[in-house]
Amino acid sequence: MARIAVGGFQHETNTFAPLKASWADFERADAWPPFVRGPELIEAVEGFNIPIAGAVKTLLALDHQLVPLCWCSAPPSSYVEEEAYEKVAGWMVEDLRAQGPFDAVYLDLHGAMVAEHLEDGEGELMRRVRSVIGERIPLVASLDYHTNMTPEMVRHATAMVGYRTYPHIDMAETGSRAVRLLDRLLKDHRPLHKAYRQLDFLIPLVWQCTLMEPAKGIFELIAEVERGSDWSGEPTGSHNQGIVSITHTPGFPPADIAQCGPALVVYGHDKEAAESVADRLAGFIKEREPGFDGRLFSPDEAVVEAMRLARTATKPVLLADVQDNPGAGGTSDTVGLLRALIAHRAQGAVIGMIVDPAAAEAASAAGEGAMFERGIGAAVGFAGEEPVERAWRVVRIASGVFTGSGPMYGGAKFRIGPMALLTDEDSGVSAVLACRRIQAVDQEMFRHVGVEPSGVPILALKSTVHFRAHFQPIAETVLCVQSPGAHVTDPAELPYRNLRKGIRLRPAGPVHR
Ligand SMILES: [Zn+2]
């Protein structure tokens, strides 16, 4: 039995987005638990599909003694405010000092946090943790798929273990994998060599999905090599060339930091084998660079095509509003796609979530059946948009408190209300209003306001990729739409100032100079 400190601090920072992450954003619950510190952490995270929940469960099953630090997350947005970062990092360091010594530390980190005063939120956090625990104690972190893995992070962590799915259905499982590795390090006492590589091109989120190539094949290969096969899939025997763990993070492009972009790290007992696997894996990904590509529709093109398909389809046609994804820093209130649906009179179409707290509260106050004379959406006013004014009917109002049922958010306790379903009776288009920014990834978000997603002809979702986990199985097809949003799909359009020179701004795209 070992004495292990566990904690987490999660944020995905889109430095080009309009809203920053304040302390209040970390403190309150959304779909995930609110800020929690000390012994209550164990119970607070139980049952959620998040890394710390998987880590805690596995460590307890392995009979370790846990010392909870703190855990919190905030919805993806622009920079983490300095006050919020220093508060959380300060508590972690304080609790580590007060409650040590420890045999090991596990941290649940996103890996793409940028604070107002720091480019590399996780690298700096782990540096501070190291300054308390020293160099010899294992420090293992789990990471999101969208980590911008920096040299600083690699230096301070004994090992890091990343998600292998996008949509992320393996979040709790990744926490569990990370601490099984931690357990092995505690028992083995063998040093790990780290072979780290950065790739020289950015990959738009929309083409990072592991349900499609090339990401699918890359992660299949990683799992095979880690399991102990050689490059051709042939077993190499129990020694597995000494490879212990492989993590590849395709990166989070809308982050204006030097170390933005895809990277990988191979951990192994044999230095040469680890370096060789890292080179081969980097080469394998580079060969597939042009494959990270696909079609993006304009809102008008998408709606016309969706209406054509819906005439004969037996299942919903999905429109993914990929740039206004609140899971990547979008405001989830832009109205380009909503306006196109209304303009083309896409009868029966539903769009969600439109995050407009004032409109959601006003609709709730007006009550079901009422006519609702005001604009909706464009609450933040990104891209100079104006709210959509129609004669809306309030069809349904709801509390916004419900439990998710999909592969990502199953068991998550949503608190995003009040919510409302509004219909423009002239065009037959409906919109789901909510108060908190949350990505449209779980069918319960629609059922909560009386909409059965599988019965809708055209369903528009503010999400880039995560919606696919719960919605693709019920869909006829998916069209990706490029409408205004703070998550700009093509990094070549972003005004980087701090990104390192020489990296290509998209696969096979222009070089950043
Ligand atoms: Zn992610």
C-alpha cells in the first residue's frame, strides 16, 4: 500500500475566444462536479466519466491510501484568469506541503491550459508540484486528447497517459490506465526513459475524430505497439522491447502558445527502443498528414442539402455547427445556421443549444404556450451578429437539471437551466435555449425539453466532434457546417503571435513565419 496524493485542474484554453475562465467558472458545477477540496473529493467525483473518477476507483481497488487535494474544471474558454489559476495551484501546493510525505502523486489534467500570466498552465503546475515532492517521487498525469504537450510537461511528469478517443468516451478509463501505470512504477522501481516528439503541422479538431481515418488507424497502431506487437502486428513476446506506455495528443490548435500542436511521448525501459518507436510513430502520422481533411458546408449549402436528404431519409440529418462549439471555447449562441434554417423554411428542424440566459429566463417566465416577442441568440454578439427576432412560441420550459445518458456524459448531472423549446411557427424551425455553455453531445438535452432526437428530420448541433458518440448512431448522415463561431476550424485563419515558427498551420498547409 502506498500513500498517494490525487487531484485535478482541468481547462482547455482557446486563446482566441471572447470569454475568459474566472474562479466562479471553476467553482460551480456544470455537467461535471463543482470545485471540491479534501476528503469530499472521493465521493464528489464518483460515477462521472472523468479521469479522476476512474483513477480513484482503481487506486482504491489496488488498496492504496488516497490523500485528496482539490479537483475542478471550467468550460473551455479563453485564458484562465490569473486569480483563478493561482488560487487552485496555490491550494494544491499548500495541501501537498501540509499532508506529505507521499509515495506518489496523480493529477487529472487537460493539458491545454493557458493562463493570463502563463503559456503552459500544466507545465508550470507540475514544476511547482515537483518543487514540493522532489525529483524521485512518481508524478503521473492523465491528459485530454486535445493536449498541447509541452517539453516542460514531459520533463516534470514521470509519465503522462492520454485519451485515445475523440469523441472522448474513455475519460474515466484513461484515469484508470494512468494509475495502473503509477502502481507499476511503484512496484517496479525501474527508471523510465521518455522519447518525446512534436509534429510540424496543426490538425483542425473536426478532422481529429477517431471514428474516421487517419486518426482511427493511428490509435489502433499505438494500442497494438503498446500491447506488445511489432510494427506489422506480430507479437514480440513478453519483453515488448521495453515499451511501457505511449501517448499521442493531436493538440488543440486555437491556442496562441509556442508549443501548440500534435505531439507524442513513448515511455520505455530501453532508451533505444523508445526512441525508435517514437521516430516510427511520428513518421507514420506524418505520412498521413494530407488525410486530415474533409468537406465543410456553408450554412445555406448545408440546409439545402439537408432538406434534400431529409425528403427520403428515415433518420435525422445532422448539421454540426463546428465553429460555435462551446467545448472548444465557442459561445454557443451564434445564429448563422439558425437564420439559414429559417430562411429555407426547414420545417421540423431543431437547433441546440442556443445559450442565451436572458432569453431562456424570459421564456420560462412567459410560460408554455405563450408567444414570445424578442430576439434569441447572439447574446455575446460574436462576429457582430444580432439576435434572431421571430414570433416565437414557447413550446416547453424546463429546469435544466437532468442526467446524461450517452457514452460521454452518461451519469453526468447537468445543471444548465432554465431551458426552453421555442418554435417559429412560420418556418417550422425550433431552437433549444439554455443558460450555461455546454456542448450539444447528449440526447437528454433535447428530451428534457420534449424533443425526441431520433424523430427530428434535421437536427443542428453546436459541437465539432463529440456529438458523434451519442447522435451518429441515430443519424442518416452528418454534414459539417462552417458558420460564425469562436472555434475557428482552419488555424490558418487565426492571428497567431506566439506560435513557434516553421509549423504548418493546417495539414499540408502554409508554414507559419
Ligand atoms: Zn478534448
